[in-house]
Amino acid sequence: MTPQIRTVAVLGGGITGVTTAYALAKRGLDVTVFEKHRYAAMETSFANGGQLSASNAETWTHPTTILKGIMWMFRKDAPLLLNLSPSWHKYSWIAQFLASMPKYKSNTIATTRLAIEARQHLYGWARAEGIDFDVEHRGIMHVYRTRKSFEHAQRVNTLLAEGGLTREELSPAEIARVEPTLQGDWYGGFLTPSDASGDIHKFTVGLAKASAKRGVRFRYGTDVIQVDRGKTGGVKIRTLVDSERFDAVVVCAGCASRMFAKQLGDRVNVYPVKGYSITVNLDDAESRAGAPMVSLLDDETKLVSSRLGPDRFRIAGTAEFSGFNRDIRAGRTAPLVEWVETHFPTVSTERVVPWAGLRPMMPDMMPKVGPGRMPGVFYNTGHGHLGWTLSAATAEATATAIAGPEAEGFDLAA
């Protein structure tokens, strides 16, 4: 442990902030989490697609993404929607995104490895702390409607395999065997048995409670307005009501990370990429029997689905570049409802809860993890659509950078 770092402020009480606080607390540091909401996991970690998906590690920095984005530009129900209103932040981010395309392969492989590493920590923490989060270890199945999309998936599969991920190629008959409730005309698919699904909100809240038992202080309902490097060392966190000094700070503030980084002399070009989800309440026996148990990704619509316990079914997706707009638009959630009605016709959509959240995404699709320019400043942010999938590994990396590895012999499953 670096001698001068004993107290650490973590900005953000979502999945990355809570996992970071937990990893730091296990190393014996004095940790305080600042969260503007009254509870943990109330923004992007509230109702995502529920997937722990190394199989979705392919970065978006591929020419096909650009081509599809252009084709979808004037479709209001498109999986990817770009608001053309002028914004320096948006267009500078897009420029960096395009500049990152040569690293598509290496970043996809690196993300795969990171996702696989994250599993051992996340599952171990859940066992150690007794966290129930509706986890389903049934794998994730990707399905494809055309030969062209399936052949692209085969090429992606070579990158995932290089990163250490094993997937099984499926015929249409095998897709029906893996998930009998799924209706549709599929060309082929891939099953990743090692992937899983669950409720990110339940996991994050459970880990926050476990962190509090380990001594982490949570300052809920607290807006941080300024972060300053102290003149004599350390970091000063100023809120609307007071200020407090710490030896170090970890910025895990989602889309607000860019603002805090600017205050600390760094450029962390996180952009808020809006996503939608619906939670279908399975109130009757026919709906419960007709909803899938295996987590799915439909490549053409870019929608994912996860079963959350016996009576909830989550569908999520879409990417919308509209700045910090959190409005839940009926026109964007309607395709999610229609997808359920098309592919799971016996599931009732009478009681559906819509949601929208802002994914904090870096232009190269790689999270910003590690120290800033100033001593005592660290980042763990910008995970985009893989926040939950990667969070445990990046939290461990951040905690190790600050305090060193955990003591030998610590048993995650103890």
C-alpha cells in the first residue's frame, strides 16, 4: 500500500463505484462513496439488459457499424439513432471513434480477456456476501437472421476465441433446442455457456450493503460540485453543504466523469449513449411458461433479453446519441414491446415498465482505468454497454493501483 493513501473518496454509487469501494475496503482502506441519489444504482445501473456477457465484447469501431448507422439515420425506430443537432462534444467524440477503428481487433480481444477475468471476482463476491441477484448460469445465445450477419459473427468468433472465450455454433434446430420458447426464422446462432444474466440493481445494492458492513461510508443524496487537488497534497471534495479532504479520489461518476476529469486537469471523453429497456411483468402462468430462461441477443435488432427470476422478463437495447437527454420516448420503447409480442407470443405485455439510461462510453470503447495526471487521482469509468460485465475486473485493477494486491490466501468463496 502506498503509505500516503489511507483515505479514498469514490465519486459515484453505480456498479463501478460500488465495486471499486468494495475492492478498496477489502484492502483495508478508509473509503467514502459520494452518490447524488438517495440510494445506490439509481441511474445506468438500475435496469440494464441484465447480461454478464463476454460474448458481447466486440467493440463498435468497425466499418459495418458506420454503414448501419448511416442507413438507420432517418428511422425513428432504428437500433442506433444519431441526433444531428450541433454539439462539439458529440462530434469530437465521433471523430475519436473513427480514429479508433484500426484498434478494433486488439480492443475486442482485450475486452474479452477483461470480461473473463471479471467473472471470478463478481461471482466470488456474490457467494462471499450472500447476494441474491436472480443470476442464471444458462449462457447467452446470439441469434442471426441472415447468412451475412452470421458470417460476420463467425469472424468475430475468432477474436473472442483469441481472448479465451469458447462459443458453440448453432443451427436453427439447435437454437430451438436451447430455447424452445423463441419463435422466429433464424439462419444460425452462437451459444456462450460461460456467460450469465441477472439483475444489476439487486447485485449493486447487495454489494453496497456488504461494503457498508466492511466500513465504507455512503454519503447518499450528496451532490459533489467541485473536486480540487489540495495545495499541501490530497484531494478536496466540495459538496453543496460542506467539504472534506481525502488522500485520493476515484472518479466512477458515469457520464459526469468528463466534468470531474476537467476539474482535475484530465481529458476523459465520456459520451452519454442512451439506451432503453422494458421490464415485462409475468403475472400469469402462461406468460411465465412462454418467456425464455436463456439470455438472448438478436443481432438484427440489437436487442438483448434476460429472465429475472420467475416473474420478470427484461428486454434492452438501442443506442441514441442525444446528449444528456433522459426522456423515455414511447417511439423508442415500442419496438421492444413488439419484439416480445413477435418472438414470445404467449407472453402478456399488459404490464410493462419502460426505462432509459445513459451509458458512459469512451470513443475507443475501452474503459478509462488507472491514474490521472495528478498524484492521488484515479479513474474507473467509461465502460459503455459492458459496465456490469467488466466492473469487477476494473475495480480490482483500480484497487491494486492504489493499495496493492490483496493479502495472499484470501478466498473469494469463503
